[in-house]
Amino acid sequence: MVENIDLREVLKGYSNKWVALSTDSSRVVGVADNPKEALEQARMSKEQSPILTKAPQNYGTFIL
Amino acid sequence: MSPNLKYDYRKFPAEPSDAFPRRFSASRPVIPISIIRGELRVRYLAIIDSGADLCIFHAEIGELVGLAVESGKLLRFNGISGQQLAAYFHDIKIEVGGYEFDCCAGFSRDISNLPYGLLGQLGFFNLFNVLFDYNKGKIELKSKNNA
């Protein structure tokens, strides 16, 4: 289990994109307008188990 | 299988505001899960959201596991400001920490401003006891299935 997962720097600069993170969430291994392309980039970089997330236009405060 | 799973909170960027001028990050109980349909499987971040009635994921994630999203059963639901949103429900499997379970989950094109999917009461909290420790940044999940 990864300790203290800090995505602040990792996700910087990907506003409104789908992002594929490395298995340990320490780096971006794919980024695109849709998750399919982000995943393809991740697989081309030999990432075994990428994790998808959507970087929103801005990271405001969420009340869900 | 009766897993006892431990996760760390994830720290996301946040914009300072008049109310919280020094708040540059937000720690949230977001965990990696897999959405599974047949042989297709996609890893994806989801927030453990006790305020959500159901599990709702981005429609694009459903399409990655081969769903024709709009062929599912429609549910109109309300966002926090009262706006009506739509989700289409499908039977899938979810994997959390190596533990797979069936879930009737909604897939929506109306949550595109969210960074992650929602793990809600039915489909997640009915299967796990969840312990949040915000100050320590820890989440503990214990399956209610003692089999």
C-alpha cells in the first residue's frame, strides 16, 4: 500500500483531461481528451495497471 | 473471503477561497477500484461517498468495458443544488483490493466535472464497514461477508 498519496503535483496542468496514473499514482502515464486514448498511451509505456481519473477544469471544493 | 483493506486518503489540489484562504489541498477518501464486465477490466479512482445513495461512474468508463451506456435502465437523480442528472444502470462487477463483487451501478454523462466515480450506500456501504480516520489519513474497509 502506498503511503500519503499526494496528487497535487502529479495532476497539475491537466485541466479537463482524462489522466492515466501509474500503478503507484506517482506519475502520469497517459493523458487525453478521452479515457480510451489515455489508457492506450499508458499501455504503450508498458504500464501494467494504470489508474484512470478525470482532471476537472478546476479543483474547487466538492460537496457531494 | 472476508478482506480487511487499508487505504490512505489522497490529496488533491484545491483552490484557496475567501472562506479558506490557506487551503491548497483537499484530502479525500478516494481509492482505486476496477470496473469489470466479462473479460474487460478498467482501473479507476472512486470516492467513498456516504452521502451518495448509489454507485455512479463516468459513462466513458462504462464504454471502456463495452457497455452501450444508454441501453441501461434510466434513473434521474438530484445533484446537491437540485439539478436533475441522469444515469443508466447496468450489472457489472467491482474489484476493491482484490475482492470482487456484483454491483448494479449507474453510468452518467452528467458527472464530467467530477475527478472520480462515487461509491455509495447501495453497492458499497451495504458490503463494507467503513472506518474513516481523517486526521491520520487512513481508511479501513471490512467486508460484511463472513463467508
